[in-house]
Amino acid sequence: MTFQAPLWLLMLLAVAALAALYVVRQLRRTAHAVRFTNTALLVSLVPRRSGRRRHVAFGVVLLALGMLVVSLAGPSTTVKVPRDRDIVMLALDVSSSMRAGDIAPTRFQAMRTAAKYFVSRLPAAINLGLVSFSGTADTLATPTTDRVQVRADINHLQVAESTAIGEAIFTCLLDIEDFEATLGASASAPPARIVLLSDGYNTAGRGTDQAAAAARAMHVPVSTIAFGTGSGTLYLDGDTVPVPVDHATLSKIAIDTGGSYTAAASESELEHAYEHLDDQISHVARPKDISPWFLRAGVLLVLLGATLSAIWTDGLV
């Protein structure tokens, strides 16, 4: 919980001082009563039944004052609000190393299944685009709310040679710019993010550092997923070729652009990574004013304290 006007909280010192003054007065009153030798007359003058109840009533009033002071300080809390206009570009690696079988049945097939799972989780109002990349990067779907189209495009992905991670980022940025241009000059550009999955090293096209710099300049975070295990291999021309994941490059892209980095070594881990991203993408944290809660509580406690004081002081109960 945070406060918009925290200086008002200094008034809690006055409430504390009032409580201390009340305690001191009660102690003095008790000490004075002890010196009163006629006990029977003392009981008739100050009935025991009103003492403790009077303290409770005053305590309720003090609590009410504290609630009212807190309401003046403008308390607020953080709540998650669904996004409704954002742009998400999903970039999927379809290089030949995705045929590795270290993730059953293959990296490629597991990736397609998890990608469709991610698409199904996104809120319907988010504009989702799809880019596939191998030696080049191709836009399969410009940002759209048509999830059927995107899932169909995922089903038609084909494996090819090389890995152009930098080109994939540049293609996503271009698609974001084109979509923002369709909104018109009067409309504010919605937040955008790139989610990039790859299992290998950048072997074609422009470099990843250059692409990350371009994304950072456009304030577009790139969240990366390193998909694969350290034991991934391919059989090429009778030879076993290792196809390790370039964790360092993918992690650096995320750090440089303000995105998140995740390593997934199975289809279930990949789905978990998408779930985590979905939580980041689908909602935005915004402050919510909760001062009315404290104001209402304070008023109710004032009424309660006043009622208890009137009933108990007058001896009605």
C-alpha cells in the first residue's frame, strides 16, 4: 500500500497523543479513587459496570480517528487491469535444428503445440502477429485479433536452413510500425512486445545487438525463450551434429530491451513459460485509490463508538 499524500499520516501522532492523555487521566483517576476511604460511597458514585465499557467506547473512537486520518493520506494499492489494445508479435524459430528429438516428439512439433496454447490464452482484444524465421524472417500474420488465422498459420510452419534472430526482431518491429500507422495520427500507439523463441545461434542476417538496439529505441521489449536441451543433436549426411541453445545471446537480447528471458527444456516447461508471459502481457499493474474504504470504516466506527458511549454511559445496558 502506498500513499498519495503521506504528510497527513503525521496526524496519527495527534491520535496517539490523545490515547496517551486518556491513559494518563485514567491512571490519575484511579490513584485519586484509592485515596477515597469510604468504599461504599465510592461504588455508588462511580459504578463499576461503566468503567471498562467506557474504555472500549473510547478505543473504538480512537480507531475511527486513525481510519479517517489514513483516508486523508490517499492510500492506494496495485491492481492488475486487463490490457485491451496491446500488440504482441510472436516470432518462432523454424531453423533445421528444430528437428532435434531431445524434446519429444521433436523441438519443432512441441513448439507448434505450445505456441497454439499461448495464442489461446491471450485476451481476445490483444492484437497478435506471427513471424517465422530461419535464414530469413517472414510475416505470416500481421497484428490481428483473429486467433483462428494465427493458429492456422502456426499449423503451416515449415522447417528451413539457418537462423536469423536479428532479422526476426527487425521484421516484428516493422510490423508494429505498420500497424500503428493504420491507427491514424490522432490515436496513441498501444504498448507493443515481441515474444521470440529460438533454439540456436544467429547464423544469418543482421546481428542481434543491432536488432536489440532498434527495439530499445522503439521502446519494444523482447521477451526471449531458449528452447532445447544441451543434448540436442541432428543427423546430417551420416554424422551426428550437436545443436546447442545459445542461452547467452537470447538472455542478452531480453536484458538489453527490458524483456524477460526463460529457458525451456520440455514442452511442459515451454507452456509454463508462455503462461508466465501471458500474465505479463495480459495485465498491467495500475494504482487504485482505496481511501473510500478507510473513510467508510472510520465513519462506521465513529457511529459505533458514539452509540456505545451513549448506551453505557447513561446506564441503559
